[in-house]
Amino acid sequence: MKKIIVLMAIVSLLTSCNNEDSDMMAIDNPEIALEIPADFPEVNSFVSSNKPTKYGVELGEKLFSDKRFSADNTISCASCHIKANAFADHHPQAIGIEGRIGLRNAPSLQNLMFLKFYNWDGSKLQLETQPLVPIITHEEMDSSILEVIARIENDSDYKSLFKKTFGDENITPERIYKSIAQFEYTLISANSKYDKVKRKEGETFTESELAGYQTFQQKCASCHATELFTDQSFRNIGFPINTNSNEAGRGRVTGIPSDFMSFRVPTLRNIEYTAPYGSFGQFATLESVLDYFDKGVLDSDNLDPIFKNNDKRIPLTEQEKTNLIAFMKTLSDKQFVGK
């Protein structure tokens, strides 16, 4: 009887170890200790089930830069998310294979582990489910995850890294997504001049930067809130509208008319490096964004109350604009972008 019980226990153990859902990490693949900045929001609830590991991050970064993810082997995640640009690019709209122009501007990738939503319209709540979007989108990589696996499954470097990360060489969609997410979770930006001033590390604001910070608190902080400099809400702020019939902003996800042309409030961190601005790069410079706010935005039924109740504008003097930009540049993290 005891032999039967022991045998059943062994079978159960082997079954659980081979269960793809458990996907146990390799024993000699330690977690990476990330520095969570003080006063940052809580991490996304999904992070706890996919904590960054030594080899998982290495594997994720390699996958992130692999052009074999695209149908013609020309586009990787890193093609549109460039480190020097805070993991964004300088195109108004993302450019995929064969020069195809995407629907939206490529967003920067930073502090993702603290976000509740991903993509401009918040269509993804979990970072591990986001990579499939560019892989299958016609205007981006125009491929499939099975095609990607077929291209890399015989790569000896990948076999080694998958084994170091997950305990065996098996390459699966879930493991690819998890590894890319682990790499992206490490992209934490919290070492700008602003952060150093706040931490009292010997940095001080100039007169213009301090005046800009005061204007920011009065006229910008309600949307660009928390240490992420976004409250992660979705708002229609009256920007020029993308005429592409596929665009509806948050309304594409919810189907609710009041969400039409509402987009996730972007972070202001590293904004100096992420021009052009807007969901499809409507504005080439920060100056043009502030000029637009000052002159008046497009009206609509669901225009955000901040504009709706204030004659559709945020009034700013030329000096206030200059000071605001000076402050926003204190949010530039040179170490993060490698400058």
C-alpha cells in the first residue's frame, strides 16, 4: 500500500513539473533585486507571478531585439522602442515592415511594472499579453507567434537561455511573452534631476525650473499625477483627430461613446527624448503642445472637464511655457537613456 502511495506521489510530482501552467523557473536562475523608487505607485498585480530573473531578463532582452519576430526579418521590438529615445522613436506613427505606417505613435517604455494599462487605449491589463499585438498587426510585424518560434527554435543560443531560464529548452509562446515582460519590468526610470532634488542629493532647481514646477502643480498635475507623472486615466483633451477610420481611442476597447478619442495620459518622464507628441505624433515639439493648449483645443461632447469648463484651453503666458519646459526637462533621466 505504501509503495502505491509513493508511486502516485511521484507521478503527481512529475505531472505538476511538466504542467505548462506552472512553468517553473530554473533553480539556478535567481530573481533580480530591483530598486523600487520611494513614493511610486504599487506594482501591477501580475508582476508577482513573473518576477524578473537573471536569465529571464537576458532572454527577454535578446527576444526584444530579434528582427526574426517580423515576417521579413527587418523589424524587432527595439526598432520602434529605442533606448536613446526612452524606448520610443521619433516617427509620428510607428513604421513596420515594408515601410507600413501604423495607427499610432510608438509609446515610450518605462516604469511599466507600475502601470495598470498598456497601449494608448489601455487594451491590455497584463504586460505578458502585450507582445502578441505588434507581432500579428499588419502594419507592424505582420507575423504570428508560431512563425516566430519556427525561426528561432533551432538557435543554440536560445536553447541555452530557455534552459537556463525555465529548466529545459522548450520554446513556447507563454515563455516568450514572460521573458520579454521580465526585461521590460526592469526599465525603471527614477534618476532624473527632479528625483535628485527630491532626494536632496545636492541638486537644486534653477529659477526657471522652480517657476515651471509651480506652474505645473497649478495647471498640469491633476492629470500628470503621482511620481509616474500620469494618473493613468483616459481623457479626450481635444487634440487634432486621427482621421483613420480604425481610430476611436479608448472607445475601441470599451465601445462606450464617452470614451471616443480618449487616450491614456502619457508620462512626462523623459519627455525631452520622446518627440513627436500625441497619439499619432500631432505635435513636433513641446512648445507646439503648450501653444495648442493656450490657443484652445477641439471641442467635443466628451471633452475633458478641465478644458470644457475653462473655455477649452489652459491659458499660459510665454514665460510660463518656457518655465514649464525647463521643469519638464528636469524629468530627463540620462542614465536611463544611456546619455
